[in-house]
Amino acid sequence: MTDWEPLLKPTLRSVGAYVPGESLDDLMARLGLTEIAKLNWNEGLWGPLPGVEQAVTDALDQVWAYPEHAFNALREAIAAHTPARAEQVLPAHGIQALIMTLVGAFVRSGDTVVVPVPTYGMYAQASRVAGATVETVPSPGLRIDLEAVAAAVRRTRARIAWICDPNNPTGARLEGDAWAAFLDAVGPECVVVADEAYADFVEPADRIRREDDVDAGRPVVILRTFSKIFGIAGLRLGYAVADPALLHYLDSVQEPFNVNRAALAAGEASLARPDALAARREENAAVRERFAARLADAGLHSLPSAANFVLVELGADDLELAERLARRGVLIRPGSEMGLPGWARITVGPEAMMQRAADELLAVRAELTAVPS
Ligand SMILES: Cc1ncc(COP(=O)(O)O)c(C=O)c1O
């Protein structure tokens, strides 16, 4: 038998093997469930926009051919629907792939990267695998402290600062003034990665226009995805917006033909429905606020969220509550997995699903907090 440990890179050995959670099929079989509300991974639960499934079907007769590697049609479509120019856009199979690409391009073993906590776990994970030291910066009141992040960047001479806005798992959004001051404070020697996976849930007029930072020559890389509001996580599609001079290098780190034909067709068709997108943004916000208000009426506080999820303070053991909810067919993300014991992150989806989730959550919480007679 091959002993893989000595062959692996030491950084990978110290990070440890990837431990996938229980698969959905295994979970359903274990609990004897036929239907599950999957509110644990922040996928876009409304699914693809109208016209997208047909576009994917239509692309299937071309699957014998490698995708057109410049991805021009998708880049043009993105440029038509965002302030980015086509040459500033780099498609990839999801933000996760782009995080690996950025780490591959910038992080050398022994470098430091700065990550506010709590946030999306992959920035730290990917950086550690590359041998980086991860400097974490606490977020008082669960809001990213940009001044403290900038101070950590300067103190450690960090290579990358990873900022998620709106942040996962809090749903909190950054202010434009604070962002501008942050870029000034960080200076030109640290790459600032802005993960905007959830920015599509924010009204366009309220978003920070980071394309202006890219145009101004700041060391900013924006990451976006089709996995959230566009509802096609299963097709794996995202993109970076950055200086074309940088994209040129990133392209040599990514594998060629990395975006498949079905995803390209789905991305273009998704961008062709700005009307349906705006309606979905409104619906998500309305359902989210109703869900949060229902929990608040029952005494459960959640943080104001700009995204398709809410972070709820449970007043109960989050792991136990999540397990009991799973047995009732509702999956949520326990806060303990994100350094927030006693909390849970709950994805927002269509109204009926959220009503059921609220019913079950409140019932399980009542079980857990009942005083034994
Ligand atoms: C902040 C953030 N970035 C990126 C991703 C993953 O995006 P993608 O599906 O494009 O890889 C997630 C998924 O949960 C996320 O929460």
C-alpha cells in the first residue's frame, strides 16, 4: 500500500484531509426523509431564472466541442449588466475556483494573509494549504472592523486581505466611506479581494461600485457568482473583475476551458432576465424580513441581513437544535461550525419553505427550552 503522507506537501498534511459532511442522499436515507428544505448552504433556492433551463438544453448538442476558451459572449453579457468592461472580466467555475486561482497566483509559503472572523471559511483554508499564515481579525458586534483589518495588513505586511461583502455568515454590508478609507489605509502592496457572492441581493444603488476601484488602479479583485441569486450553483459559474494586466496572469494559473458549455449558456441566459432578477431580489428581501419578524415575535433575535440568509441567535444548543430539525426535514447551518455557538445561519427561500422552517424551528426550540415538570 502507498503511504501518501510523506509524499504530500507538508502544508496539506498540517491542514488535514477534507472532511465532507454527510451527503444529502445518505442523510435522507438515515432519517427516512423524502423531502428536505436545504437551508444550510445558501444556494439560490428559487432555482434558475426563466429561460435558463432551455438555454442549457440548447447548448447540449455542442458538448462534443471544448468551450470557446475566450468566453467572449459571457464576458460581453457581464459587461452589459454591470459597470465592468469585458476585458476586466475573468470567468471561472465558481468563486471557489477563483479563490484557489488567487492563492496560486499570489501566496507563497510563509506569506501572511488577513481574514476577518467570522467569514466564509475557504479564504483561510485555501491560504493555509498554500503555506500561508492566516492572521484573523475579530469583528466586534459581528461587524467587520476594517480599521483593524488594515492595521493587521500593515503590521504583518500581508499579501492578501479577504473581505466578504455582504459577509457570510452575518449578512452585514460594508459602508462606502469605510471601504474607501480601508483601501487608503491598506496601501498598494496588499491585494484586497472583495467577495461579492451575495451583492446581487442588495439594490444596485446601495452597492459599493468596486469597479471604480479597479478602474482607479487599486489592487482590488472582485469575485462574483451565479450560485446565489441566479440559482445555478450546480453548474458552477462565477467570475472575477480586475485589472486586465492581472487577469492575464490569473489565466495562466487557471486550467484552460475551465467553464463548461452548459454553464456559459446558463450564465448568458440568466443575464438576459434583469426584470426577473429584480423581482427575485425584492421577493428574497420580503420573505427574509417576514421570516426574521416571525422569529423575533417568538423572542429569537437575528442580525439585519442584506443577503439570502439570516444569522439567528437561538438561545439553545445549536448542534442539538440543528440535528433535531434535520430529523424533521429542515437543514440549517449550526453556528458552532463557524465559531458561533448558540447561533444558526438559515438560508432564505420561497415563502412556503420559510413558513415551514419557522414552524419546525420554533417547535424544536420549544422542546429544547421546555422546563421539565
Ligand atoms: C462568501 C461566499 N463566497 C463564495 C461561495 C461559493 O461560491 P461559488 O459557488 O461561486 O464557488 C460561497 C458559498 O457559500 C460564499 O458563501
